[in-house]
Amino acid sequence: MKVLVPIKRVVDYNVKIRVKADQTGVDLANVKMSMNPFDEIAVEEAVRLKEAGTAEEVIVVSIGPQQAQETIRTALAMGADRGILVKTDDRVEPLNVAKILKGVVEAESPELVILGKQAIDDDANQTGQMLAALLGWGQGTFAASIDKQDGKLDVVREIDGGTQTVRVSLPAIVTADLRLNEPRYASLPNIMKAKKKPIDEKAPADFGGDTTARLTVLKVTEPPEREAGIKVESVAELVSKLKNEEGVL
Amino acid sequence: MATLLVAEHSNAALNDATAKALTAAAAIGGDVDVLVAGADCGAAADAASKLAGVAKVLVADDPIYAKQVAEPMAALIAGLAAGYDAILAPATTNGKNYMPRVAAMLDVAQISDIISVEGPDTFSRPIYAGNAIEHVQSGDAKKVITVRTASFAAAGEGGSAAIEATAVGDNPGVSEFVGEELTKSDRPDLTAAKIIISGGRGMQNGENFEMLDKIADKLGAAVGASRAAVDAGFVPNDYQVGQTGKIVAPELYIAVGISGAIQHLAGMKDSKVIVAINKDEEAPIFQVADYGLVADLFTAVPELDAELGKVGY
């Protein structure tokens, strides 16, 4: 089976972001960018499927600026076979991403698409579910483990009260949660090898998509600051404050 | 203007998340109908009809909705969309699962995890793990929205809305529920609890969480954990409070042995009162705590247990 993994270039998760003073967005100048952590987990899962002989080919696709090519190279160094860069400098909303990916799916005919459950920049948590809807496929979101049976996929999902298992027909969409696996670090020889792997450069229109926004970002603001409180000297003082001053006990 | 709110429930009972999301739905303006889709979910529908401000409760009672599997849920909701200007659901793992599917079926954007309603088409939502707030205006005729319930007070009771059966939608037949493993606990849900006591890596192992369990039982509190404690295998995944776990806003949050990574703060910094117990006085958790106690948790937690006893717990 062929596995498609869409990946996004985002601000590195270790970066403390700053809201621009004019409230037009978050300052991305000279900020370290990396692959979205949930997408790394998705790439790892696809590569493991290939290593187990379940998948024959792993294709990664990224929609974004020219530099997203570096993100694709990272995935190729982890073990993906080839990449597709759908180049655009626009802000692309999840619905547009899903529509472009639908075009990629139609061109490549994968049997499984694994995505990160959400990107850590816009925290939308939408693309996988939207792609599933557009294709009419089943979805196993927030996956903690996946197991392929004949023609079906059992997905253990992380839900509010514990875990849930659903069986989806293939082809299907899976979105990766934190504990699906621990992504590998690419080795130096694999990083060198990845430089020779092919990356196709395309435009959104090549897959029947566009980047027309539905939402207007009016402004981006700082979250309300929480003031540090006081240090108490003892547990007795703490309980007294909580009971008598705050009334929460 | 009319709004459809999709209820979160367990068939037998309505989840508190529904009453909180109702407050967001009411803020948009116009009538709010509540959809209860489940199996033998009459009790949940009754509870929804009693919420103040509900115009009508629609009930889709069928085994295909028993576990809120996304594909039939989305088909049902999209089928009802014609009568509504906005469709909301709480941003629970269920709502997050089926709502984007609904949005794509309707060819509209989804606005995820709203924390305020600024107008009928304008909302704010956290981005970058809550380190920035995005204020967005929707250009779509129909709005599909998930609600961060910790940001809204629960609507009260006192309503008596009519309950109407609605036709069962298609089952696309591409998925089926196989089973579930739910953490058994007599304590309140993390997202509904008024008091939460959470442990971090400083707890050292799973057995030590029993100290927190004891206090939780005294206070009627829920027990949570940081990602570090979950990753270390001390407690199950669904204990996790944080950006990728549960977002909570209780009256009192007690963080024990938690350093306060940004990821964790994103999940609890809207709590009314935050207490931190940590032996490292430089721990970032103290920067958001109303009351900090620099102490070894293995002495402080038993002391807390004893002090609570003295004040009647």
C-alpha cells in the first residue's frame, strides 16, 4: 500500500513566540522553523509501516513557501521515499489545505493518509477530518495505535475518558496523537541520502485548489497576563488563605 | 438567526460541557436548538430540555449514534444544517472529531476552540498553545464552531423546551465502534471538577499519586497530571492537563511537583486560584501561581492532608 503524509512547516515548539506590537500577527522573522511535531509522528508511523512490509511507498507533501522544502527533506531523511511541495506564500486555511490534499490523493491514490492531529501554530485540529469528509473516507483521529487487518484498519483513539477503538475501511485517514510513537532522529547517512530523493514542485491549482480565505484575522493579541502571587511559608498558612481569603475550600 | 448546539452526553446523562457551550451559543444571538444524538438517550434529552435558553431539543435516537462515531454524526448534523446560521459543539474529543467533517461537508471554514463571542460572526480563539489570541471574522454564511468550554460559565436550569424526534441520518458505513477502555473513577471529570490536584514528574512514580488521590477524595476533586508524569507512565493518558490534553479552569488548581512547562500552563492558567507546591523555587509554575509553597512534596502533601482534616475535611 501507498501511504501519503501531509506535513507542515511551523515555528519550532521550543520557541517562545511574540505577538507583533501592531497586532497583525505573530513575529516570524528570524524564528527557528521545524516540522510540526505531530506530523513527525505521522511520518514515523508511515516509515514504520514501510519497514514492517505493510507499506511499499511513503510520499510526503507540504503546502507552503519554498522553505517548506527543508521540512520535506527532514521527512525524506527519516525514511520517506519522495516529496511534493505545493508552493504558496499565502496563509492557507485548513479547508483549503484539505481541498488541495484531495487533489493530491486523487493523483497518487494512496490507501492511507496519516496526518498530525493538529499543527502547533494555528491549533485548528481540522485538516484530517475535513480531508476524510471530502473523500468520503472513514477517519481514525487522535490515534494512539493502528493495526491493519485485511481491508480494514483498527485505530485506538485517545478520547476524553480513556481510549476507544474504531475499525475503519481502507482507504482511510488517520491523525496522529502524541503517543502513537516516538519519532526517530535522522542519521547522517540518511540525511545525505535524502538529498538525492526527488521532490516535485507544484502549485495549488495543479491539484484543483486555491488559497482563498474564508476567515479574516482582525487582530492577534497577547493573552491576559497572570500575575505571580505570593509565597506562603507553611501548609497551615496555605490552607488558611484558601479557606478564609479565597473561599475555595 | 438560529443556532444548533450539538450536545455532549453519555446517553444516560448530559455532560456539563453542553451547558457551557450553550452560553457561547446564546451569545451569538437568536434561538438555540440542541441536538441530542445517541442511543436510548432520553435522559440526556430531558436534561437538555431543562437548560435555560433552549428553544427546542432535537433527538436522534439510534444505535449508530451510541458512541458518537464521527461519520454518521457528521452526516446527521450536516443534514440538519439548512435551518441554522451557526452550528456549535463543545471542543471535546467527540466535537473535535465530527465538527471539521461537518464543516467540510457544508464547504465552510471551522472556527476551533473559541474562547469568546465578540459578535454574531466574530470570535476569539487561542493559537500557539494559548500564547496568542486570534480574533477572527467569518465570511461564511454558515458558521461551524467548536467551543473551549473552560472559557464559558454553564447555563443554568429552569427551561422547559419541547423535545422533538428528528429523522435518523445516513450511516456512511466506513467505520464502526469496536470497544473502549474508560478510566474508572468515582471522582468528577477533570473538565467539570471545581477542584483539581495534579502531579508532575516530581511525584517520582505512580504509587505516590495515591497521596493526591486521598486529598482528592477528601475535597471531591479530580486528579490530573502533567505530560511529563504521563510520559513517564505514572498515570494514564487521560489524566493529562495541557495543550494536547485537557483544558481546565477549576476554582482551585493545586500543582504538585509540576515545573510548569508552557505546554502545561496552556491547559490550566485560566483556573481561578492556582497553588504550586515545588521544591525548586525557580520553577516557572510559581510565575502563574497565586500561592506558592517551596517545599518537598513528600512532606508538604501529607501535611496538607492533615491540615485539611483540621478544617473539617
